Amino acid sequence: AVRKATRLPLIPKLTPNVTDVASFARASADAGADAVSLVNTFLAMAIDVETRRPKISNIFGGLSGPAIRPIAVRMVYECRQAVTIPILGMGGIASVEDAIEFMLAGATAVQVGTANFADPFIWGTLIAGLEAYLDRHGIARAADLIGRAHRAADTHA
């Protein structure tokens, strides 16, 4: 319905709080999405042990940051196997290695959230680190990293 209502780019942000995120990526692509963005925050909870009550009024909240990165990378990898549209990867990116890992898993681009709070200028560091990585490995373009882990996995099967 959204695709029929607009010609603007349509990029749904997928929740990780499902059993099979790749099926949601496929459904998004089939419905006309231009790309998918993943992952959103993980549903989480914290309880104050002194008051024995949830720490936030909504009871549940979204967990983000470095703790979710390995799960988010897996989900990007699974979605890259399911769709050919671009994937915007996010979830705990705090270093150039983290960003590259998302790209190798299949992310066409990455987004940085929580790490911006610690370092509002992180993008300069990430770009310089990516350029150094590409030079060190003799890779011509960052785009050549996208989904590379899938090809490596195929050769080890």
C-alpha cells in the first residue's frame, strides 16, 4: 500500500524481534521496497533490584549498541541470502572493523547510532580506517566488500 502511495524511496526498518528476519526482507522486496534497513533495537528489560520494579515506565525498551552487533551482523547475512535489494546495516557499529564486518555480511551501507554519542566525529575515523583497509588489502572500491563473506563461505563448504 505504501509503494502505491509514493514514488519516494521506500526503506522499511526491520525489527529483529522475529524468528526469521529474512522472510520480512523478502516480503519487503516483493512489496516494492527499494532497500531494507536492519536492525532496529532488540526488545529488552531491566529491573531495579532494590525496588523490584522495571527501571523504565514502559517496562520494555530497545537495546542497542555494541551488545547487539553480532546478532545484527547475522541478520544482515541472512537477509543478503534472501534479497538482492540494498541492505542498510546497523547495530553496534563503533569501529571501522565493525562497519567492514557488516559490509562483508552483505550491507550495502552502514549507519552509526550509539557510537555517535561517544564520538560525534566518528565518521572521519571510520572513513579513514576504511580507506586504509582497502589500501592494505589491495581492494579498489568499498563496494567490492559487499557480501564478500558469502563468497568466502561458498568456497569453504
